[in-house]
Amino acid sequence: MPEQRRSGRSRELVNTATGEIHELWEPDEPDEKRRAYQFGGRHGQFSFARVLEMLEADSGITGDDFKLFWYCAIMTYVKGGATAVEAAKYMGLTPQATRRMAKKLCENRIFLVEEVIGRTKKYKASPHIVSSLSGAEQSILAAAYHLPTLPGRSGAASKGRQNATQSVSGARRSAGEDGRAAAPEAEPADDVRDSGRPRARRRAHGGRAS
């Protein structure tokens, strides 16, 4: 059979962690070239499963809770989080209402307290739900925190343990955490991601090959 050749050009990429050399093939045909995302600005990733759980009727998450979550989730990657007062002004609600909602989301580890200044708290979204980081950075950060729960279901977080975290390099400890809290839970065993390397799979929370 005649030898079939691909039309295009090859570039070599070096994995700085392992020293491995990977070939990146770029075809000449314009229709096959990579295209940029058309999201109109910075974008990130979120867990379909966890967001759908928040949307279910028995989750205990109201429409305003959900709006507050997404506002603070976006602000997490714009300026490190948002306060209840900032969210209230943006959403057209009272600060008292957003504080109550933020407290509920914190107790269920959907929110984490990033910073406390006096009586003002800055909230950020759980990295188990949404992230704008690289896969490696997200897996390290997520492994430092307990999995989120839902206020409308059994097993919701108990007061005082909402931000329990391990001492993990590269992850900040949340304000107000209980030092006696148990180590964060792991992701379910079947929650794995394809790392992009042949025959290699890793768990979403730890980045370890299995």
C-alpha cells in the first residue's frame, strides 16, 4: 500500500516535570485548526453534577441562593471573592438577606470564608464546584477542603466545621475553621478525569495516577 502522509507541521513540546517530549501536530487545512472559545471574556469550568444537585427541588437552595453563589463564584476569580454587601448591591437585595444566604452556603461548604476584616467576611466559591484554575491547581486546592453538602438534605454540614481544611501547600486556610475538624473527604472513587496522557487516568481531587 502507498504510504499515507499527513499534511501539516509538527512541533515538539517538553513536559518540564518529566522531561518527556510530546509531538503536537498542526494541520495545514484551516478548518482543522484550533479555534478560540467565543465566551466573550474570561471563562472557567464547573461541575455539571454539583450544579444540577443545587438546582433540584429538594436541595434547599433557592433562586436567590443560586444567584448569590454564582456572583461570588465569578468574583472569586476576579478579585478573590465578594462580601455580602457587595453582592446585595449588585443583586438588588438587602445586606441582611445576602448575609443569611451566605451563612447557609458556608455551613454547607458551598461557600468558603476567604477573609475576615472586622465584622465583614469575603466569601469565595468551593473549588469542588467551580474553578478558573488549571487542572493541577484545582486538584490541589479542592483536596484541601471538605466536599460541599446541601441544606435541604440529610448529612448537611454542622455549624463550626464549614471550612475545615488540611494544611496543604499552596492552599490558604479559611477564616473561622475548626482546628479539630476531620480531614477533608475525597471525591467519589468513580469521579475520575482523563489526564490527556495515553493509558493514564487520575482522580479529580488528588491528581494521582491510578
